[in-house]
Amino acid sequence: MNLKQLSEILGLSQTTVSRALNGYPEVNEDTRLRVQAAATKHGYRPNSRAKGLATGRSMVIGHVIPSSSQHEMVNPIFGDFVAGAAKKYAEHGYDMMFTNADDTSIERAYRDLFQRGAVDGVVLQGPKVNEPRIGVLSRMGVPFIVHGRATGVDGPYDWIDVNNKSSFQRATKFLIDLGHRRIALINGLEDMDFAQRRRAGYLEALHEAGIAPDPCLMRSAEMTEVYGHHEARAMIQMDNPPTAILISSMISAIGVRRALNEAGLKMGRDVSVIAHDDDLSYLKNGQDVPIYTATRSSVRQAGEIAAEMLIERIKSPDGPVQTRLLEAELVVGGSTGPAPDRF
């Protein structure tokens, strides 16, 4: 189905149909709705290049991956976020582009993208506590949205984030209410903003309960299965091991479970475990009953919302700053139980 065929079905000129699909104000509402309904019925999607010529936009959203963060390209969390965003891009007639830049040329990479008209906006993922990319894009005055926040960055910008501090504070309190006092944290890299917020929530819950944090029970690294396995194995061999472990990633939690199994310990009985679950489409936390007690927030849904927010920013570049804070749900699975009398 092309524009000419759709126009013939509707009995309208190609110009009118194109303007209706692209939201021109001179097309009345009844015509616009009729054209959109026909386009949906017949599976017509405007060619992005043609639409770009009509609107003066590239109809492309960019994702710039810093060289130091290339691991994100194979991270299932990144993949699910992009899948959600891509769904919304397609609904609005946008395509998606990935490019790479090393840390010394980030500003040049962004300027090149916008100056040559390659993209209409960009998504910034994995912000650090002091994230330089936010300042670069803010100075350029271009449309962008951040998946996450940066505690050390002043000034307004559009972002969507999970309430990481609140979710880990709640998870830690849940373990404390079960009688646990030796609670470990296996966190992500703590120069990343989300990891620092999760650590803050964990520490605040311990402080409120009058429990002194033990530095030996706090670990930080990239969230891989091997990392979860290595740190859990080391901690359960301590003279005074943890009775509960809070983990920043479902992927690392798989490694923790492996370490417990190897030690002959039962998750939920001997050691309680809580993970953060991004509700990944191909790494589900069980079916009817969750395997892990977890703080759950869909990263695919975050991708969809971020895409909608960025497209709105592209349409209204001078509009008010948009922010969206998502609350994580605490789901109770088979990985937690009362603190054992002895380890």
C-alpha cells in the first residue's frame, strides 16, 4: 500500500492525505480521523524519508553508545528498553539509529548527528552520578531524554527513572521485618546513578532499624552472573556470613543462586534473596509464582514511555521539562523467609 493507492481509496488528493497523516492544522479533524483509520485498516505507513521532507525532520531517533559502555549493547536490559522504544518510534513514523563514540569525542559525535540532520532527538542511557553527556546536550539545545537521572548534574532536563532508592529501602526493610540483621548488598557499579541510589536506600533502611552497615557485606561491580556467583560464594564462606542478600540485577541473582546450590544451601530457607527484576521479556522471574522475591519495574515499558516523551519534546522544543518517576512493585516469591536461628 502506497500513498497514491490510499488516496484513491479515500477519494482525496495525495497532498490532503499526506497532510492529514502528518498533523497539519489546516486539515479538519473529521478528515484527519478518516485518513488515519483508513491507513490503519490498509496497513499504510508513511515512508520516513518522504515524511521527513514534508515535516523538515529526519524522522530518526539516535542512540549514541559510549565506547566505555559498549557492554550495554549485549545487555538484555538495554535490549528490552530499545524494544519498547522502537515500538513507539514505529507508531509515530520514526526510525532508530545506533552509533558509537569514544569518551573523548562524545560532544563532537552529538554535534555531528544534529548538524548533518541525521537525527531529530537522542536517548541517553546509563547515566553516571556526574554525567557529562547531559551538559553537552543541554548546551546544544537539542531534544533528548535520559533513561535515569544524574545526582551530580544541576539544571533541568527530561528524564524517566525508577525510584531506585525507595525500592531498595523497602526491600531491605522487608528483610529486616523477617528478622534478618546480616543483610548483604550486591550492587552495580556505584559510579552509575541508579546503583548509588539503591545503596542509599539500603543504608537508610539499616539506619532506621539501628543496624550498623558492614562494609564487608557491600559489593559493587558490573552486574554479570559470574559476579553474583563470585561475591555470594565469598560472603557465605565468611565467619559471620549474611542471612540475606539484596541484588541489583536478576542476572547476578542467577549467579547467587548457583553459589548457594554449590554450598548445599537452600535459597529462602538458609539464605534469603531479593533481586531487582526489570521484567525482561525473555528472562521471566518464574510464571505463576515468582522464583525470586523482587523489586519489579518493566524496562520495556520505560522504553515506550521514554520514546513518547522524546517525540513530544521534538514536537514542542520549548515546552516545560518532563520527568517521570516509576515506582517499583515488591513481588514476594520463594527466595525469602524468616532469618534462620543459625547459619
